[in-house]
Amino acid sequence: MNYSIIAYLIGWLLKLEAGLMLLPCLTALIYREKNGLAFVITIVICLAVGIPLTLKKPQKKAFYMREGYVTVALSWIVLSMAGALPFVISRSIPHYLDALFETVSGFTTTGASILNDVEALSHCMLLWRSFTHWIGGMGILVFMLALLPLTGGYHMNLMKAESPGPSVSRLLPKVQSTAKILYMIYLGMTILEAVLLLIGRMPVFDAICITLGTAGTGGFGVLNDSCASYTHYQQAIITIFMILFGVNFNIYFLILTRKFIQAFKVEELRYYLGVIALAIGAITINITGLVGGGLKAFRLAAFQVGSIITTTGYSTADFNQWPVFSKTILVTLMFIGACAGSTGGGIKISRLVIMAKTVGKEMQLFLHPNAVKKIKMDDKPIPHEVVRITNIYMVCYIFLFVVSILLISIDGFSMTTNFTAVAATFNNIGPGLEQVGPSANFALYSYPAKVVLTFDMLAGRLELFPLLILFFRRTWRKF
């Protein structure tokens, strides 16, 4: 294990986080809020720890997948621990575990909250909550790769360990160039959404925070009713961009390079849009009588389906009051999730397609044992390694899911509440059903249960393996 390079990168991360906290500091100055001092104190702490770690460049730059996983996991833990400090210092969230839950929920783009009154927070704290979504959406280490003068052969190992999906590929020969392209697309779409919301006369502060939450598919809002108070135009813009940010960013790169046919032939995109269309149609029909009209039912269904499948977590209605059929569809979408290579969470469409094709292949082998059949996606054979990792991922996913439900069930809440609480945090959704529904929050859980759910949020965002590898003794051997 190359400890020096890991410490070096974590040092850079803390310095970068200190720089990012200048934005809420500026917000505090604009609104003349004393809470801005909490960010100044946190910046000093981050720099006091980060600068010594980066004073000396490591001599050994060997950086393999083991170091990549460990660096990503530790970086997200350190990032969250430091990011929670402003809430505690300002007394906006007095208890550190509550503040850590809120911050991890922000960085992992989950959107689950322990706050009963969001509107009571100062502007700088609200902006920091939403900004954590944007930072975590594409990945903080991908951001480092795009901006910082890092050298050596470890870039791809970092990107693979942090980026969501069963496989990660370069868009350009240099990994740093790939990271820059991804963030240019990310920033461009973010600015576009903010402009469209401003055209729709959404208040500037709301437009910025909502856009940051949509881009990161997070879900932290600035109003207690999430997005229900916004106009139909504003809700429509948010719906469209939630769905757009759930698309694999490689597709946008293909579109920018005018490879339109190649972009729209991607299987995952077709399945993603197909699932969304079917879910919207089914829920619209199911709730039309309940909400009083087909057009309103379509609007509510489209927003909620886009929010849940992309794991954003915004809401315009209390879907906990919808018929069981509609709620079942939404819970199913929690597990399906968005596309690989997007800012969304969940299992991912591509994994489900791979598993479905694997089952189809095995069924054929039962009927024709001597047949030779390869699993393909986008007319290309899927490497056996990808199939193997997908299967291992699902085994770990189910195991951790069941264990998490068992652990938080000690608090004594209903099975539906516990099941959807784990589903909402593990898949980085935000709201669940019943006592953790869109009109409620996670404050009811005990601190041990919140620790479990915090772990689930991190595990879900990091695709399990980077976090799990920290618990293996052999990970920490020097050679």
C-alpha cells in the first residue's frame, strides 16, 4: 500500500474543499449572515490539515486499483467529516452525527434530511447543502483530476473507483482531458437549467440551489414543500433536467462530436427512456381520479418518476398518499436507478440489462448445452470480467441491504418505513414511504440507525467496493 500518495491526494482534497467553501462565504457576505464565520473556521481547519500533507510530493507514484479504492473511500469520508463542521459550528445542526448525516446525504446526492424546518436555515447554509450535491454529483476526485496538476499513472484507477457504473472508459486518450470534458458538459447543463429557471421568474437564490440539486440528482431544496410551490413551467424544467442528468454523459460527448447515430443506438439509453415512459403512463392512469384530471396526473407522475428513477428526490406531491400500485412502481424505480456514467444512483440500467441477458444466456444453455452464445450490448461482446463484477456487486448489494434493514429495525418502526428508508439511502434517493415519506424526514431514527443509513449512503454512491475494501485486513498491507 502506497500510503504517501494516498495522504498526498487527501491533502489536496482538503485544500480543494476549503476553496469550494468560499462560495457559501460569499453568500453570507451578500446576505450579511453571521453563519459565514463557520465556513471561515472550517476553511482554516481544512488548510491546517491539508497543506502539510501536500508539502512533499511522494517519491513512489505507483498507484494501483487497491490504492484507488482506498483513496476514494477515505476521501469521501474526510470530505464529509469536514463538510459537516459548518453546520455544527454555526449550531444550525448542533449534533455532529446529525450534521454528518446531512452532509453525507448532500455529497452522495441522496437528499435524505433530518431537518424539520429547512426554511429556518440561513442562505449560506442552504447554498452549502445544495452545493454539496453538485460537488458529489460528478465526483470530487474527478474534479481534482480536471483541475489540479497531478501527474503519474494513477488517474484512471481513481476515476474507475469513483465513477458510477459497471465500467468506465476514456473519452479522450488522456484521463485528465476526459475529466475536463465531463465537467464542461456538467457545468454547461447546469448553467442552461439555471438560465431557463430564471426565465421562468424563479427567484435567483432558489434557481441556483434547485439547479445544483438537479444537476447532482440530489434533492435538497430551499422550501419545506420541496418543489410543490413552484410554477408548472418551473416544475417542467426541473423534470426535463432531472431526466437529462440521469443519462450517461458519454452520450452527450458523442452528440457534441456529432456522432448522433452512435449516441442514439446506445441500448442503455433506450431502456432508460422506455422505463420512464411506461412508469409515467401507468401512474398517470392510476392517479387520474385521485388528483382530479389527466393533465395534472401526467404532470405529477412525470415529475415524480423523473425524480425517483434519477434518484434526485424532489417532490411536488406527497406520493405516500397515492394508490399502492403507483407507490410500488416508484419503489421499483428506486432500485432501477439511472444510467451508468450519470450523476444518478440506484443499481443502474446497464447492470440490470447485463443481468437480464445473462439469465437469457443461461436459459438457452439449459435447452442447448452445446450452444455458444456471447452476451452483447450495443452489438459489442460484454467482457466476462464485467459480468463477473456485476454478479458480485448484486450479491454484496443484497447482503448489505438485508443487514441494514435488520440493524435499523431495532428502532421499532414499520417494515415499510425501514425497507424504504434503506432503499432511499442505499440507492441515494432521499424520500421513502410512511414515516420517511416526502412530507417527513429521517430525524425519527436513533443515532446508531443514522450511522447505518449514513454508511448506506456512502456505500451506494461509491458502488460498494471502495467502502467495503476498507474492512479487509489485507488491504492495509504495505506490499
